[in-house]
Amino acid sequence: MKRSEIVRLQERVGTLGDGFWGPMSIAACQQHLKNLMPSPHPFPVEGSPEFIDFFGPHGDKHYSPPRKKIILPFTIYYGDKPVKSLWAHEKCADSLLRVFQRLAEMYPDQASRKSAGILVYNGLYNPRLKRNSWNSWSMHAWMNAIDINAGRNGNKTAWPVNASMPIEVMECFAKEGWLSAGAFWGRDAMHFQATAPVS
């Protein structure tokens, strides 16, 4: 993001708009998103004892988690392929649909959606381990995580200094209890997952 965009972001999350994204801005942004999340939180913390009780086992080549199809309020694109519906874990599918309904309201036309980057879809279900891990499964293996606009918000791209995911998109996810990797891990801003933040 440009410095002026970081200043606007800082002002939106309630901290000093000086254009420097440091510890105070990070904390303010995370608190801002936590404040938008439902209470009680609808999803467990990743890796908590409650997580498997809630979502069940991860997918692998022999098993897929229970899923539900949602019809999107606008078309997104996987490369050149139009995507009008998604399959997500049955425990978070309705919530993901409401996220997209919020995005449709926030960005009411094709031009604003393209500008925000929310038309670029990069996947949801992928039964794989986390990158650089031998035994820790990606949230995508549970069908409870989605990637959006990876080209401008990649795994190692610092948010918001170099990545471009709008805070408004993160807010739409937060209002449904979804965690934004960009805000909470400082990178991988394409990634959103249906888990609670660690307190």
C-alpha cells in the first residue's frame, strides 16, 4: 500500500495515522477486527482441543470433510474460469455465504470488486500439510479456509506495506468470525479461515 493508504488504514482502526506500520498499528488493527467478531465466537481456536470436536478430521486422499454448497451473490474467477458456487465445510458454509453477501454490499458493482481484488479466487479445499511442515495440516484440509487475490497478497508478502488486501474485506470476514492472516500474522493476506483468534 502507499503511505497515504496506510494512514487511512490506521485512522480506520483507531490509531495514529503516521504511515508507519509498527507494533501499535498491528495491535490496533487486530483489536479492531476482534471487536467486530461475534460473541460468543462461532468457531474454535486452531489447534485447540475443541477444534477437532467441532470440525472433525481433516481431509486426505481417502476422506473429505462434510461439505455444503453455497451459491455466491456474484461471480468470482479461478484464472479465467468463472466460479458461481463454492463447497465449504458444513459448519462454516452459511457463514462464508454471509461474508460474500457483505462483500456484495460493500462493493456493489464489478468495477469496485475488481479494484478490491475480490474477484480473484485462489482456492478453498486442499487436503495438504502446511507449507514447510511434516505433521501440521493446513486449514484448507478442513474446507474452512479460502484464498483471495494471491497474486497481490502472497504468503511471504508483508501486509499492509507490500500487500493490498483492503481492511474492508477483512472486516466483512471478521463480522462472521473469520480470521484474516494478513492482520493477525502480518503476511499471507490472501488467506481467511474460520477459526477464533488466540486470546
